[in-house]
Amino acid sequence: MSDGSSNHSISVPYFDSLPQKFSEGDVDALLAFGRHLHWGYWSDPTKADGSVADFAIAAENLSRLVTDVAEIQDGLSILDVGCGFGGTIASLNERFCSMHLVGININTEQLLRAETTVQALPNNHIKFVDADACQLPFSDDYFDVVLAVESIFAFSSREYFFREARRILRPGGRLTICDFIPIQAFYRTWKLIEKATKTLVVRTYGSRSVNFCPLFEYKKLASATGFELVKTENITRNTLPTYPVVNSLMRREGDEETYRATRGLERLSRRGLLQYMILSFQISPS
Ligand SMILES: C[S@@+](CC[C@H](N)C(=O)[O-])C[C@H]1O[C@@H](n2cnc3c(N)ncnc32)[C@H](O)[C@@H]1O
């Protein structure tokens, strides 16, 4: 296991290329990823129409679903870890009031876009901070809810992140995440083939490895760090229409490596070996 130490030099090749695409006027890239850097959620996936505009709505719906699972309401203090371009913070800002919203990211270019595009509505406060998920620069008992929307797999250590989240959450606080979670039987096989795919994944998504964590490991992690898993939503089926849209954007842009890695995720997801889940953890009563 990694020591969870800060590493501001991690690059995320695919996401790093987006600001340039935006500045070159790539309308589809901007619509697909200008606000959210995550998959879409369709309550009825048979109604997905395959367009980029439909995907953008579904990406907003994923943020809303995660924040609903976290039971967010007016007046709370929320930390979004690995906040991308600030899309989930923007969504919370538009839906709730008297909010104290903080997004952190290790990627300064993404933070810059978040700061320039997401403006606090009256009565809300928003701050974006350059920080590592495993070394959170906040005092103890500071937030009501910690979110990590499709970002935890990139952190250097889930354990350090959970410990930090536990430290900065107030009593009764919640940690809500979404992640690609392998079923237990596949996880054993995955450990065997992980090495073979590592190079492609690092070049594409920039993480040290795919770093999957099965549900039984999440439960162990929760109990070792002072949490209990209180909600599990398997929304794999509702996210599948993401793939045709994202695949065709990558193909069109000639981004062959990202396309291949994402096709791999798609195959595993369609076969039911990888599940897209929202998990919500509550601080264990002491
Ligand atoms: C797939 S993107 C998701 C972004 C955002 N949560 C969203 O849903 O739009 C993963 C994000 O995690 C950020 N990230 C990766 N490692 C991180 C770390 N150690 N600490 C903070 N953020 C990190 C990346 O820069 C990127 O913004």
C-alpha cells in the first residue's frame, strides 16, 4: 500500500488535454466535459439518444444522484475531493442555499477553470483549494459531508483518504463516493492481469494502476477507519449509455489509447464484472 504522501506531479493525460480542446473551440468536448468529468446517469437507459447533449444532462443527473444519496440539504458544509472542473460544486450551488462548498484538486489547470466558471450564488460560499486527497488541509470536525465523485481510484491510498475524511468530518458526518467496483470473483482474476494492462492505463488515466477495490475491501476499510457502510446503489445499467458517446468522442479525436482503455471498462461493465456503485458511509457511533 502507498504511504499516501502528497504528489502534486501526477499528470492525468486525457483530462490534461481538455482545457486546450476547450480553448480551440471544440464544442462537443466542452459540452461533454466542460462541467463534469464523470459518467452519465440515465434513470431509463433505454431512452438515451446517444447525443453529446443527452450525455451532458446525464452527467448532471449523476452528480444530483450522488448528492441525494449523501442526503445533502440547505445549510451544510461540503467538501468535494477530486472536484474536476467544479461541476458537482456548481450543481450544489444551484440547488441549495446557505452552503459552505469547498472543492479540492491536485490539478491546478482544472482548479483555475473551476474558479473562473463557478460563482457562488448569494448566501452560498465557494472555495477551490489545491490539495491532495490524502493530506487534507482542514481542521478536525470541519465538514458535514465529504464527496468523491469518480475520483477515489486515482488517489495514492484509499486508506489515507478515508482516515483524513474521518478526521475532518463532524460527528454524524457522511462520506459518499462513486467508483467502479469489481465483483469478488472477477477481482481475483483482475489481480493476475493487472500488470499487463498497467502501462496503457497509466498513459491514459494517469493513475499508478487501475486500483480497483471490491466491496468487501471497502467494508474492511470502513470499519478500520471509523465508518460504516450505510448505503449501496448499483447503477451500472444506468451508466452504460455513457460508453457510445465517450467512445465516439475519443475515436473522433484519434485518442486511440484512451479509447482502448475505456472500451476495456465498457466490456467489463457490460459483462457484469465491474459495477458502477455509489457508496455512502456514516461515522460509526463510538
Ligand atoms: C474522473 S475525474 C472526476 C472529477 C470530478 N469529481 C467530476 O466528477 O467531475 C478525477 C479527478 O480527481 C482528481 N484527483 C486525482 N488524484 C487526486 C488527489 N490525490 N487529490 C485530489 N484530487 C485528485 C483529478 O485531478 C480529477 O479532477
